[in-house]
Amino acid sequence: MRRVLHHPVVRFVLLGVTFGFIAWALAAQWDTMRAAAQDLKVGWGWVLAASSVVLATYALLIQSWRLLLRGWGGELSYGKAVRVWTIANLGRYLPGKVWSIGALGVMASREGVSGVAAAGAAVLGTVLNIGAGFAVTVIFGAEGLDSLYPGVRRIAIAGAIAFGFSVLALPLVLPTALNRLAVWRGLPLTREPLRPSVIWIAAAINCVSWIGYGVAFALFSQGVTPRISSDPALFIAVYSASYLVGFLALFAPGGIGVREYALVALLVGLGAAGNGEAVLLSATSRLWLTALEVLPGTIGLLLLSPAQRATLKRAG
């Protein structure tokens, strides 16, 4: 599957489909967005505050990955972990969403850490992050979900409770699953399973990170579309739900187009914003978040030695 996605023709087609979807979504809303944009006055103080919260959230997620990595016997200083994580994070802008995990393994191995441990920590961190995202969406947006689709609230709350029990049970299930995988792949068995406290702390950090993203999104909204509802709980739920939809759309690099479409649908459906303001917020927030995701990784790439860049390129 990886070779298929890596083929230039396949990636070109996937990118074409993605950007075609974006063009179709924007064309349908162009007039209303242009009308809303005429009164656009950016509050840069709000944008700066929002950016600070996002960067702080990145710092939490990097620490979560380091904790999981340490639990697998790998030790990486925080400075090196920042460089590895931010560069690998650029992989989300390739179709398939798996490149960042591979890059984490390769770059961590260059720092003397087991690439298997680094990739395993990244996979487990991703699973915890997705589960935490759904739980946070439900906790902060269950009432809104029920207003859109009656009866969803009970199902959503049950799903959040199920996530909580799954996190509690994960330390009991994970060692057996990892050892079976190791036997299947001919790899060494895990010598020391992850301590339950490590998994629970990582899950809690991921829950806090989703809340942080939602708060940052609310701050950003005040800077570009101040007439939209400023309810933090609403923004936490809407941001988390739209981001997850974009992440799970494997064909869309960085969830481009899909995340924006879901964001507009939720804001309008919940009565939090008019169509024009919702489209304007989705478009400007995409530019803002892309800059915050790409800039740290780009700086990290520029600081790599030629040998490190060559190794990373071969891994891709």
C-alpha cells in the first residue's frame, strides 16, 4: 500500500482530487465569503494569543510522545524531540497520513533511539490522540450534536465512556498485542511493557491538547470574525470534530478541503455563524494553522546536515 501511495502518478491524482474538492467547495460559497471578507479587520493581538496557545499545545504533544518513547526504552532530549517531531509533522501534508510516523522512526534512529520504539510510540500516540479527540468532541459538544441529529447525544456519551474504559484497559491488552505482532514480524519481544501510568498520562495530555486547540481556535475567531459566537465549548467541539473528519480522510493531505467543509457545516448547522462568516473563518484558519504547522518543521529541515537530509529523503 505504501508503494502504491508513493507512486508519483497516484499522488498526483490524489492531490488533484483534493484540490478539485476545495475548488468546488469554495466556488459554492464564494459570493457569501467575499461579502463577509469586505468587512474583515484582523485583530492581530487575538491571532498572536491563539498562535501562542497552539505552540504550547505542540509542546504538550511532543512531551506525550517522549513519555511513550521512554516507556519503550528510548530516551531523547526535549530539544532533539522538538526537531524530530516538527519535521516529521510535515508528513501529514502527503496523502495517506503515514509518512510522519515513518519519518519519526528514521530520524529518531539517527539520534541513537530505536526506530521501532519511536514509530511504535508515534502509532500509540496517534491512536490515543484520535480517541481523545472523539471524547473531547462528545464532552463539549454532546448537546449540539443532539440538536443536529436527535438521539446522537446518548450514543456519543456512550462512546466517550467506552474510550475512557479502553484507556484504562490498554496496559493489560497492549503487551500481548505487541508480542504477537513481534512474533509475526520476527522482531524481538518487548522486554518491559509500558507502565499504565505512562499511557494514562499520555491520554490525559492528548485530551488537554484538544481543549487547547479549541481555545486557540476561539481566540483566532475573535481576531477575524468577532461576530461569531465566542462560546469556548462550542469551538472546542467544532474544531475537534472538523479536524478529526479531515484527519480520517486519508486522501486529503493535511485534511485540506475536507476539514474546512466540515467546519462550515458544523458552524452553520449549530447556528453559531452565518454561511459567509463560517467560510471566511475556515479559509483564514487554514492559512493560519498551515503556517504554524509548516514553519517549525521547515526551520528544523534547514538546520539538518546534508547527510541527515539524504537519509530522510531515502526514507520517504
